[in-house]
Amino acid sequence: MANWYTSPSKSFPDKRYLFQNVLLKIRFNVIIFVCILMMVA
């Protein structure tokens, strides 16, 4: 595991993947939030 953190060649793509994952989750949460607002309104 220590090698995984120290090697920049591996950690850089993983960070990009994590960032995409977070963006997808935020987008998904926004869609759910809008749907709930439409139902309540």
C-alpha cells in the first residue's frame, strides 16, 4: 500500500478517477433533489 501512495504515476490517474466519481455523485444528488422539489411544489 505504501508503494501505491508514493508512486506519482499511479496516484495521478486515481485522483482523476476519484474526482470524476465525486462529480457523478454530486450530479446524481442534484437530480434527486430537483425531483423531490418538483413533487413537493
